[in-house]
Amino acid sequence: MAFGRTVKIDKKASYRIKEGFELKEVVGRTVVVYMGDDSEFNGIIRLNEEGVFVWKQLVNGAGVDQIAAAMEQEYDADIKVLIEDVTEVLTSLLRENVIEAC
């Protein structure tokens, strides 16, 4: 299992969702599940509204600044805070081996 491994987000890189991971609605909650047959991922990840927004940006590949700028258009928040939040979400997804640099 990848949980706890040390990872670092390259703020200049773009990231995308690895093949086999899907966003699903389960009992009123949005979760990420692995639908493939060969992954270190074991479990589900619950996403809040902002996490879903980030996920949708990652479908075609996006970087920290690009995602934060898109969120700034959608939400009334400070860009510096958004960059920190996006970096945190991407770090978690990278640690869990759900996303990859592209």
C-alpha cells in the first residue's frame, strides 16, 4: 500500500488520473474507486465539492496553477489559499498512487 510514502508535487508539472480510477456516487457521497485489476490502491477516497472540482480538472491533465485559477473563477477564495489547497489534494492523490505526472 502506498499510504504514507513521501511524495512531492512539482508545481510546474501537469497531473492526470491513472487509468482504472473512477468517480462514483455512493449513498449520496462522491468517492474515487479503482475499477482495474492491478493497483497498490486499496479502498476508496471520499471527495468534497472542491475535491470533485479538482478531480474533473485532472481528467485531461492539469497543473497546480491551472487548477487553482479555475477554482478562483468558480469560488470566492484567495488564489494563494487555493494553490495550497490544490497542492494538498494532489499530494494526497499522488501518495495514494491515483494520479501521475503527464
